[in-house]
Amino acid sequence: MPDSSTILLVDDEDSIQKLLAYPLEREGFRVLQARDGEEALAQFAAEHVDLVVLDIMLPKLDGLEVCKRLRAESEVPIIMLTARDDELDKVLGLELGADDYITKPFSIREFRSRVRALLRRASAPRRPEEDGDVISADELTVDLARRTVEVRGRRAQLTYVEFELLRILAANPGRVYSRRMLLEALWGGADYREPRTIDVHVRHLREKLERDPAEPEYILTVRGVGYRFRDR
């Protein structure tokens, strides 16, 4: 059955637009195209968009600035495209709230896999939480039903991925998760994915939750393995 989701494809290269739009439209997606950052924001404001594919190098406003502005007003899934296998670009894109990134050149199969995984995750019904389904650890409170997080009496603004990562870890205090386990839990698979993506999200979570991110109280590193939430 074809997917009728709307995808905003933002890239200034005609060759990339054609390469990516065709397989998406063939699968039934509605594809909106923008070739610079300002046009991307205008399209997003005018249309209902289910997912954004966003190149980093764009005229007028670059992709990182567009990502930052979109994330300030929406939880829409965002995939960043980068022409360089440049760690800084990836890290910046993720810290601004992108859900995933993919480095050119990439296979169409990989691209479709990423798009489908994010759309599936975004449209999946939330598991029915009880009103009292709240995780507490000292001054940290995670309300699963309302998807809110408070730490030391202040609301922490988390991206979708950050909240899901915290939920997985905090619901299983003391359990050690490898990066691969977390990739599979967050995206349904670890194929094509850089394990250091998890490190970026953990670092950003710590910046938002920990009193001192260098000496974390909640999300602990297990050397050579991965991460765990502190024992309660």
C-alpha cells in the first residue's frame, strides 16, 4: 500500500532532487521541493509536512540554521544530508535537533530505509501510559504520559530522540546498553548507522540534565561497552 506522507526535500542540486524525489514518489510519497533555506521554511509554513530531508550546504540559509528554526517550532522528523564525512557537521546537525543524518554518496536503498524508519517511528502510536507512569531519580522526573522532563525544578526541552533515549535508559536503571542496542531500540536497526551518533545524543542529554556534564549523576558511561542509567 503506498505511503501518502509528505516529504520536504531541501537541496540546491537538481541532480540530487531528481535522484531522491523519483524513488519517493514511486512509493507514493508526496514530495515538496525547496532549493534554498528560505524557500524550505516558507514551504514548511504553508504545507503539512511529515518529514524533512535537509542538505547542510544551502544558499541563503544553511541547513543547520533551517534545522534549528524548524526544531524551535516542530517535532517533525529531520534527516540531514552532508556532502562530507565530517564529524563536526554531523555533530552540529544532531545537536540542533536533527533525528538522523546521511553522508553523500549513499545508496537509494539506504536513503529509503532511513526515511521509512523515521516515518514509522513518528506515526507509531505511543504505548498507553498510565497517568502515574512517572520515573523519578532524585531531582529528575520523567513523565512518560506527558513526555515531559523536569530536573531540579526546571523543564528540560528534549528532542524526540533525546526523550526516547532517556526513557529507555531510565526505565531500566543499572542495565548496561551497548551503542548498537540503543541504535536498534531508537531506530529499529543499526544498519548504515554510525555508533557515535549515540555518543552525540548522550552528550547533549547530559548538557541538559546534569549539574556537571563531565561528572554525570544520571547517565553513566560503561567503558568499552556503552551506557547505563544510575541505580535507583
